[in-house]
Amino acid sequence: MKTLIQLFEDCVSKYSNNVFLLEKKNNKYMGTTFKEVHEKAYQAGAGLLALGVQKGDRIALFSEGRNDWVISELGILYSGAVNVPLSVKLSEPTELRFRIDHSGARFIIASKNQAKKIIPIMDSLPKLEKLILLDSQDEYQSYELPFSEVMEKGKDLLKSSPEKFKERWTSVQGSDYANICYTSGTTADPKGIILSHRNYTANIEQSLSLFSIPMYWTTLLILPWDHAFAHTCGIYTLMSCGASMASIQVGETGMETLRNIPINIKENRPYLLMSVPSLAKNFKKNIEKGIKDKGPFAEKLFNFALKVAYVYNDIGWNRGKGFRILLKPLQLLFDKILFSKVREAFGGNLKYFVGGGALLDIDLQRFFYAIGIPMFQGYGLTEASPVISANNPEKHKMGSSGTLVTNMDLKICDDKGNELPLGEKGEIVIRGENVMVGYWDNPEATAETIKDGWLYTGDLGYMDKDGFLYVLGRFKSLLIADDGEKYSPESIEEALVQHSKFLDQCMLYNNQNAYTTALIYPNLAAVKSWLADKGMKIDDENAPHEVIQLVEAQIDQFLAGGKFENLFPHRWVPATFAVIEEGFTEENHLMNSTMKMVRGKITERFGNRIKHMYTPQGKPIFNEMNLNVIKSILK
């Protein structure tokens, strides 16, 4: 299949009466079949044609996941236009304005919650002709148009000029642009990643070389639908298999929507869930809280059962091998009396998670594997449409990012672009039909990223002898010591936070200095509780000194003689730290939409604190800046 339109047409002919989309209406999930979605997609596409949409025009889509998201995107593609999906996490007017203006979008299709963000900036978007509203309202401004009217126009055109519509959608080729997906703004201006129809269909074929999805499977698509992972692996991969996908019940606020997730999981009883580390951590916390609430005996039994499962499973592909076979009866017993009960919280059908986004901590993988719902880590990036590799039920090693998809070449290169031998660490570089066309209206960035057809991912990794890819972090965010040695910081930062309830966030810094430093944002609730347990008030004169000592003790665990002394080389353990007054969030632009730290912006924001740590006054941890920050954040 060369285009997404051809893919959908083929799916409709094969799975006409299968339920494709599930949406909660009137307090109950209702199914919409492939045939019904097809009919609505035709109306949407023809309606856009009636509005004067030309082939190659850009149309932005700004909505939570719902049936109309898929229908709108398919309509855009059938009209020959290009979808510009926007993240619902965007709220800053400047960020929205840039994406809409830079892409040259003529129309924007939006839900009521997201339209509120567009209306105040309409006057500053001269290229934007109409705001098409998915949700009906009593009155409409001159620039507003109800989606229902677009659908009506489509019905009329399909009656009067069906050949005009067919001529348009059949003219779409695999090389035509399907989406322009904007990066999360880790640089000054986000880059618009151009993905063609063939980029997508190639990556769907590649993804299905690693996973088999029966057509009776259902998923609840938790991640934002503009997210490359959810978009390709959720919407289109499920579509191609004739399977079903449910949307989360949207609340009046983001928090209300999040609270609906566990309820919607039980209602849909999914066979597969797609997750990112932040979601996985929340699921784990909820499970542990549920066990703890059952009392000390249940908690001890659960923790013992986990230890048995960890030994039995080891790193996955050697599960139950060798001496571990002796643990099988005990492992089966615990699975029956404990873990199966935990799985009921996920509806009882869940076979596995697929993890994407940032690196997934191996302890998290071991936990979910132990309870019988493996979380298979994958790797990819939007520029690759996005899937490059993944673990799967047949072949997996915890700690790795799995084996490569088919019909794609991968090499590991040094910083001069030379290919390195097997097992050596370097930049991950790939080539295949899933590699993006380039960056919209940004030839310089395109030339830096794609060279001779090879995509330079900017990620550090290596291949092992068994064909598993290990992704270690960003190639350009390495810790570089004064002697030139390089090391990826992500796994260390993750370990520091993961193994301490008192540390909320951490970013390491070195940049060819004599020692490594850290920016630390403490977990304020845990710190205040700890002070209270010691009989101290937060405004006690000695409280800041006590907190600094507490933070130091968390870091010292990774030095010689500490509990975690063997996790990574001691030279990368921070020699000093700066306690900072605010954490890294999407709102302050220090975290992107996939919950990765935007290191450049963090370094810029806290530049003075970083410089201070490399001075004789700033290296001692009980410096005035640390003491003052702790006083202010404890209030």
C-alpha cells in the first residue's frame, strides 16, 4: 500500500462490519464500524473540497482523541490536503501561533476545549481562513464554521459531483505529504517534520513485522493522538489489522480526563496498551498503593512474590531457563493468587504494554513483567514515522529497545559519521522508506539530519551480538569529562530519582569540567514529611541544612560503599549540586510533550547556578544560594 487512503479503502473492504472506533456517549461506549467511518470520512473529505481545499493545502487538527479526530484526518487526506496535528498540551499563544502560521494552515479543525486557545490569536493568523468547530454551539462568529456544516456540504457534493471527489483522492500518491508534525520545541523554533503517505504505510508494515494483532483485539488509546507513537502504532496499525480502538472519555479539565483512564480501561478490557514512562510509573504507584492498603502481610507477600518472579524471569528471553525452572511452581502459584488479581484492574485481557518515548527504567520493566503484563520497550522518533525497533512477545531482552523492524538499515557512527564495529557505542543512523521527507520550510535542518538518505537520529546506542538495540540517551547531551571521556546522563539521572523518594527531578552537567554537577528539584511533600518525622518545623533555622544533608545522602548511595555503588562509574556521581526553586514542566518549557528534559533550555535558565557550582564559593553544598532556595521552597 502506497497511501493511507489506499490502506483504509482496503481495510474497509476486508473489515467492513468490524468495529473500528469506540467512543463513550451517554455514559456508554458505542462502536462505529469501518464502513460507517468510511462514509463519514468521505463526507468530511468532500466537504473540505466544497470549501475550496486544494491538493497540498495544510489543515491543522487540534482535538482530544475521539471519533472525529480520525474522521477529520481521513477527510483531510481524502481531500488531498496535509494534516498538521497539534498537541492538546500546547497552551502558549506563541507556540500555537508559530505552528499554525509556519505551516501556512488555511483551516483549523478544533474541539471546544482547544478552540478556546485559538480564538484569542485568530487576528494574528492572516493565513487562517476558518475555525471549524467539532462541537456545536449556539452562536458562531464570522470566522467559525460548524463541522456538521462541512459534513452537509460533503453530502451535497457526493450527490452532485461524486466523480470530482473520486478524482481528487485517487490522485494522491505515496510521495505526497500526509502530515506535518511539529517537534516539541527543544530548540528556539519547533521543526515541522514532513511525513509522506508512504512513510506511514511503510512504517505500518515494518511495525507489523514485530507484532501480530488479531482483529478481535481492542486498545484504549491513552496517549495524545497527534503523538507519532499513538498515531502510527495506534490508529493506523490497528486499522490495518481490522482491530478496534477506544478513546478516553474527555473531561471538562485535563485532570478529570486523567481520572477517567482507569475507569475506561475496565470498561474496554483492552488486549494491548501503549504507554510512556510517566504513565507506567503512575500505574505502578497505583498498584503498590492498592497492595499497601490491604495491610502489612499482603504487602510482604506481594514483595516476596515479586522477588521470585524477578529471578524466574531474569531479562526475559531466558525466562525459566536453567536453575530457574525450579521456581516455576512457586511462580505459577503467586501468579494465580496475586498477580492475576492485579491484572483485573486492567480489565483482565491485557497481554502486554508497548512502551515508547523516553528510556524506560529496567526496574519498571521487571515489575510489569513479574505481574504478567510485560512492557515491551521500543524505540523510534517522529522523523522515522516513528518505529525503529521494539521488543515483542517472541523476542525480548529487558533493558534493550528490541530488534529492528524489517526493510530498514541501521548503523552506529562516531561523531565524524564513520561506522563503528558491532558492540561499540555511537550515534544511531538509519535508512528506509520510513525516513521523513524533511523539515517543512527548513532546508538547513533537513541537510543536517538527512545525509545521503541516512537519518542521523541524534541518539546514542549500540547493537549487541544477538541483534538487540540498546539506546543510551541523546548523542549530543553526553557528559564529557575534562579528559574527553563521554557518558550518557539519562540513565544516571533516572537512577538518582528512581532510588530516592526525596528527589523529584535531576539534571547532570559536566561539559569538560573537572567534576560533574547536578541541578536538583526535591520532592517537597516527602521532604516536609521527613522533617515532621524528625520533629522539625519547616521554618526552623536548621531545616535548610538538614535538607541539604538529606539530598547529599541520596547521592552518596551511588559512591563506593553505598547501596547502589555499582550502577555507574563514580566519576559521574555529582560532586556538588544546586537545589533549584522550580521543577521541569511543559508549562515552563523545560520538559517537552514526551516528558523529556529540554536540556538546552534548562542549562540556559539555570546558567548562573551551574557557573556558581564551579567556583570555590559554590562547590560547597552549604552555600548561600542552596540555603536560600530551600528556605523559599519549604514555605
